[in-house]
Amino acid sequence: MRVNRKIACEDFPCTDVKHECFIVPNVEVKPDDVSIILIAEAAPPDPADYYYAKGNPLFQQTTVQAFKDAGADVSTVRDILNLGVYLTTAVKCGKTVYGIATSTVKECSLLLEKELALFPNVKAFLLMGDVAIQAVNDIARRAGDKRVIPAGSTYKIRGDKYFWKGRRCFPSYLQAGPSFFVEKSKRKMIAMDIGEALRIV
């Protein structure tokens, strides 16, 4: 299955993102084999930096390093997929400024909801940053459920256990992008969260 053939944005209503950078993963994946979904913030402003782009894109570099930090023997995004980990973003268009409007995250969570529904055997979600956390909370609330992850700073809440539809959810920090290499304390926590997710599946 190629997810980009299943998920599309019809009218691009959001005004604070780059629509020309709209990306849904264009990668061949077996839905039944996916046990972990890692959700990062947004598509990169340059599509050449996306996880599944050709060569050695930035998102691949930082994410592979995050999994190596967690003890995984990986060198490429394909190696991560072979572990049963699917990589995506909460917002499918590129950012234009540092922050993303709450309304944009909520709107794009409609696409994320359809995307997550394609994978029936997921046991854990890695929510990499506030945008991913908000998007999953938006999906849960639309279904009449309470927030999956409570409000609060990630460093205060990440030690607790959270579940959504019986699946473990890990609130963590963003692993995709250049900041990953400079924020060493967050990098350690990202590795811990990825490692725990890998252990439970």
C-alpha cells in the first residue's frame, strides 16, 4: 500500500503553511506489519528533506540517529520501516514560520485520523512534539474521548503512561530537523522514548 494514494487534501483551507510542500508518505508499506507510528510535527519546507525523499534527506538523518541512540541497528528509513515503525507528520504541509496555528493542526488532524486508521495492528504511538500531541488529542476529542495526553510541559508529563484505544502513547520531543543535533538533553529523552516503544512491541 502507498499511503499517498489513500489520503488527500481537497481544498487546502489552512493559511499559515506552504501548500506546495504538501506531503503524505509515498512509500510502499504493509499495513499489517506496522506496530509503531511515529508522528512528527510538519512536512519540511523543502520536500527533498522529507523522510522518504531520495538520497539522504535531513528527516532521515535525524530520525535514523534517534533510533541509533535508542540502540536500534538502522542506517536508513527503510531499516526503520523494517522494524515495524511507520513515519509521518501531523501537518502535511510545510511550515512558513516557527509555530503552527491551532486551527491548522485541527484541520490536518482529519487527514491524520484517516491515515492512522489504515494500520490495524499498531501498539504504540510516538508523538514527537506539541503539534503531534495536539493532533492526536483533536482526533480523540472528535470521537467523544478525553484528551490522550494531558496539558503540560513534555518533560513533566513524559514519565507517565498514556493509552489511546488500548495503544501506548509516548509524548516526546521533535526528532525531525536540524534542532535535533543541538539539543542534547532532549535527544537523550527521545532515545529513551523510542527505546521503550520498541521494547513493548
